[in-house]
Amino acid sequence: MSKHIITVEVEKHFEDFHEDQFDFHSYCIRKVTLRSYVDVLRWSDALWGDDTYAKAAEGIIRTYIRLHDNPTIISNEVEPDYASMSAAARKTAKAQARKKKLKAEKAAAEKVKKAEEEAKDGKDNKSEKKVVKDEDPNGLELLKKVPLDEAKKYVATLVMNAPNRMSTWLCQYDVCSRRGKNMMALQALFRARALVDNAEGMSSEVFMRIVDFCQNVKLNEGTNAAIEQVFTSEKETLLGGSSKSLNDFVNEWHAQVKNDALTNLSLRTEVAKAMVSCKAGSASDASNVIVCNGLEIRGATLEGCEEAFSFLKSLDGAEGDAAKFASLAKELYPLSSKF
């Protein structure tokens, strides 16, 4: 939860910026500094689309999505399942939990003490710095909220203020597909695809979600026939043409990726995964997409190599390709223990 707490703190900073601008409004009116007043109005219009805020909001959204997908994380964070443990393991777990709680309380007390000392050292005859105590230093109160409801709020802010960020629409899709808002999820994919087409042709993140949408997102029974017709038509458009199936889409990208030595490793991995999940090719064909051009390709980051290696290990009959890839990755990242 530490990363989530950090991103929430960033959000608090921006809320402070938003609130403090009212003081600046009154100052500008009193001093008649119209140029500065116009500048701050323009700045406030773009406040919630700022790159730093958008990154923090995306982090919060992805954390809440992870909590929604894995609700056991919440129960384990708040209170471990002692009933499923042996007596010895339960005793050890309780001791660790007690130690962790004491450590957190000590850290919070030291933080308050330090702030009080700084306020005391910096006070003058007119004012004294107010010490604000963090009532939830471990973020446990954040765990009690409904994950998708919270994620929805941040997505709405990004959609309104940062529509030119592809990650905005990826987050919109992730939240809407889980909330059963299928048409909104489809719209988000079109917006993300449009941004990708203007940049580099295809993104592994967009490709993965197109496959997920076509495989898993269905309209509810009893949906109006006109809506079903539009939904089917737009899905075909998303795949690149009328009467085109998901397998056709995956096979097209398989051919394109295989013949392009510069294709990003993450996209290769997602195409290989789609070939397996859609049964658009054999395990050997899928693994070959990843290893055929070695690692003299774009996007061979440590995270990308780890994801590709993990997928290769999961394939039946791809042990040789997995070993080959591990050897190449080890040469590229000799300090990594993942290969």
C-alpha cells in the first residue's frame, strides 16, 4: 500500500493548490495584477490534467483495480487469516503483526515529534506552525472503500482533463469493463487506438485490451436489438474490418510482428499470449514470435524480458525456447536473478 499512499499524498498537494488559488484571486483583485490573474486562471484550468497529477491518479486507479481483482489482499492487509494457520505459524504471524504495528506507531510518533520540534524552532512572536497529525499513516482506511467506486472518480477526472493521454483511456477501459459498462469500454478502446495510430501503430497495452474485450466482454441478455447491432458492428471496426474475427486480427499481427525485427518485445509477448488464448497458433509458433529475432529489438527492458520469460516457461513444449531466451536475457541483464 506504500505506493498508493504516496500517490494519494500527491493528490492532496493538488487539492491544496486548488484551494489556495482563491487567496490568490483576492490578492490579484486588491492589487489589480490582471496579467497574473489571467495566468493563474489558465493554470487552474489545466491543473487536473497536469502530468504529475495524471501519473498519481493512474497509480491510484491501478491500485484500486488490483484490490478489486484480488480482494484477499484487503483481508490479508487488515487481518491475516489465522484460522487457516497451524498453531506455530499463527503464533509467529501474530508476533510479526504486533511488531509491525508497534513499528508503525513508533514511526508516526517520531514524525509528530519532529514536526513539533520544527514548529517550535521556527515559531516567531506572531504565529506558531500548526502540526497536522496523520490519522491513517498505514493507509488502512483507504482499504475500507469500494475499489471500483473510488477508481471511477479518478477516471472521470482524467477523462475530462487529460483526454490526450493514452493511459487515461486504458484506465477508463479497465474500470468500465469491470463495472459492466460495455459501450463505454468500447469507446475507450477506440480513443486509445486513435492515439496509438497517431504515434506508433500499435501498443501492447491496447492490443492486450482489444483481445480481452473480444474474448470476455459480452452484452447482457435482453439487450435491445439495435444496441446489439451497433455493438457487433463497432467490435468488427475495432478489429479492422467487417466480418473480421478475433483470430483474423491475431493472425494478422502475428504475421506483422514475425516479419518486423524492430517490433517491441512487449507487443511480441502479447501477440504470443493471444495466439495461445485464441488458439490461433501452436505453442511453438507463439514462442517463436518472442525468440525468433533474439533481443536485438526495441523494448527489451528488464520488466519486458521478465514478462516474456514467465510466459515462455508456462508454455508446454517451449522449454528449449525458454532456456534460449533466459540465456540472452542474462547476457543483457547479468545482475538479474530472474533468469
